[in-house]
Amino acid sequence: RTKIEQVKSEYAPELYGLASAGVTGPETDDLEDGWLVGVTLNWAILDGKQRGSRQLFESKNIIANDFSVKAEIRERNRIYLQLESQWESLAEQIYNEKQALAFAEENYTIAREQFRAGLLTLLQVSDVNLQLVESRYRLLSITYQMQVLRENLLYLKQ
């Protein structure tokens, strides 16, 4: 609406007034001794509604910018709450994976002793070892995800 008003105002008539007056000093041949004083006035008598249109346009821009800032704040808050929820979930996953890693290390120790005693084959010990490696990888992966999430949370707090 304000853009339409602004375009309409460009076709309205404009009328400006201009007045000037000045006084010159004594005329001499030496340019350094001469002087000039002057006053110029310029005012809009009729500006074709452009000033009102610009004021309306700027006021609407200010309102739109305020809404844009509020929308950005709401979006950041929403994302922050979502990341906070993910943080809690990852913290719980890390706790569970640390316990699983402790069990996997214990299982590997037991499997190695059973292999030495001749109760397990090398393939069975390798399976237990693979479970241990996978458990370590999962813990490392979750820890990495948590660090990335931490950086995102710090960024959003700014």
C-alpha cells in the first residue's frame, strides 16, 4: 500500500521556492582583499505528497523490521529449545554407552582368558573384540555430536 502511494505521489505536481541574496565587498584589483556574503533559501511549497508518502513508507519499514527481528528471536528460541532437548538425550546416550563400553571391555577380557584356556575359538574372540571396537566408536560418535551441539548452543546464545 505504501509503495503504491509513493508511486502515485511521483506523478503529483511539485512547486519549489528559491530565494537568494548577497553582498559583495569592495572591488579591488587585489583578489585577497575582496569578499562575498550570501544567503540562499530553498523550500518546498508543494511536494506532490512525497514527504508524507516517504514518512508512511519508512514507518511501515520500521514496523516490518521490528516484526522481522521478533520472528528471528522466536526462531532462535525454538531452535535453542530443540537443541537443549537433544543435549539431554545425548547426555543420556553417553551415560548408557559408557556402561556398554565397560561391559564390552569386561566381555573382551573374559573372552581372551577363555581363549587362552581353550574354551573359545579365535573367531569368537574376534567377534567380542569387534563389539568392543563398535562400542568405542559409538561413544566417540555421540561425544562428537555433543560437541557440535555445544557449539551450536553457544552460537545461539549470542
